Amino acid sequence: MNVLKSIRKHAVAGCVLLFATAVGIALSSFVQFDLPAEKLEAKYATGASRFLELSPGLRVHYRDEGPENSPDAPTLVLIHGTASSLHTFDELTRKLAKDYRVLRFDLPGFGLTGPCTGCDYSPTEDAEFVRSMLDALGIPEPVTLVGNSLGGRIAWEFALRFPDRARGLVLLDSLGYLWPDKPLAIAAARIPVLGGAQRYITPYFLIQQSLREVYGDDALISRELVDRHFELLLREGNRAAFIQRVNHELDVDEAKIPGLNLPTLVLWGADDEWVPAAHSPKFVRDIPGARQILYAGVGHVPHEEAPERVALDLRAFFNEL
């Protein structure tokens, strides 16, 4: 009997070891090393890309485009969302830069800007970052802010903190109100053990899945789009910054929103799975004079899925300012 017990004991231990080994091998296949900034800059800092040493430890990737013969063209500031980059506005910029000065940048902790030494990545700090960029580029006049998701949250925070520097506000599927049903990637990063694992484990298929959740039409998701999101997330320091960023509570300040007092346009994808379209009328309710437009069949990034329609609606709004 003792021999049988010993055999069973070792058999169980062997199965546990095999299972743990299999799990370890499976997880190790998803481990990704950081990619060097220089390699990614060579691939993604193209065309109008510039870099600005905004402060020690913060080198910002930005693009500043507009009509060559109209130095006094109105300035638009385009602010991207979580785990995105200035590239999200490529098509929209092409449709607007003939008539407007279009400034966009990779927020600290994202894209080619990368992590910021000593930053806490709070909305108030991000609003200060936008102000610092405008100061550094010599743009003292009021600007119109166009923000998507987290970028919308930063845009309205900026408008509240610096009302004399905000001419108009466009919120694209913006954060602002109670948001309990967060996307899986964000919810997981807020759990200590899973969040720590995300610093090293980044399966390519999860990036694909996240983009399917973000887009209303999966047919628009190209391999190039997935590769860019995947590679820029792997930029050295960005995954750690992502975890730090998503642990901020971004949906606890809605009482501040009625304090906004500037022309506001609320644009939303009717099929947004990340921040449901039910949030849109709340902004219209709380911001005096705000108007909304919903895009049928479109998800969380209308400016990527329907840039032509968004550009037309933006031009109509800008002409009224």
C-alpha cells in the first residue's frame, strides 16, 4: 500500500509539474521584450514628424501641419486616446490641414513620446502638458481642441483650467462620466497581479481583439494598423506607463463638466463598445449649447472609420466659431 501511495503521490506531482511547465511555456510564448525607441522612430516618425525636448526626460513626438500661405489659420489641437498615438488622426489631418493649422502629438507614455520621468499621468497633468506644448510652439491664441476617448477627457480638463486658451471643444467618444464596464485590457491592468504581468506579456492577438472592439467595421482593421498599435505599445517604457495611466480614476469628476462654457460639439460612434453612446447626451445635457452627432455603424474611433463625415461636421462647427 505504501508503494501504491508513493506511486500515486509522484504521479500527481508529475502531472502538476507537467501542467505548470505547459502553462509556463504557453505564457513564455507571449512574452515580448521592449523595442528600442530608435528602431520605432525610423519606422513611424515620418513626413511631418518632429521632436521637442519639452522638459528633462520628456521628448515629445509631434506634427504641426497647415496651409503654407495662411500663417493665421485657426489652430486645431488633436488629442488621441489610451494606447493610441498621433497616427490615429492621419486621415482627418489630411482633410483639414489645407485650411487649418493642425497640431497633434503622442501623449506622454504613448507612441514615440514614451514614458515621462516623474509624471503621474493624471488628467490635470495632461492638461498642463498641452498648455506647455502650446507655449513651446509659440501658440498663445485660443485653440479648438478635438479629443478622442482619454483625449476628450484631457481636452475638457484643459478647457476648464485654461478657458482663455480654448476657443471650441470637440468630444469624440470622450471619457467623463461613470464608466464601470471598462474594456478587458484596461480592467485587467487595474488588477495588481495581472497588471504586473502585462508589463511583459503582450499577445499579438489581444491587440487584434482590442481593435475589433474599438472598430464598428472589422473589415477596416488592416495588418498594418494592428502592427503599429502592437509595436508602439512595446516601445521601451510604454507598457509600464500604460499600467500607471489606466489606474487613474477618469470617471469621478463629472460634476466639473457643467462648468464648461464654450462652443462644444459631441461626436459619437453609435456602435461604440468601449464608451457607449449613452454617454453622449450627458455631455449635451451638462454643457450649455452643446450639440451631438451620432454615426451609425461606427465604433469608438469615428475619425478613423468615417474621416470624411467627421471632417465635414468639424468644418461646419469651425465655421460657426
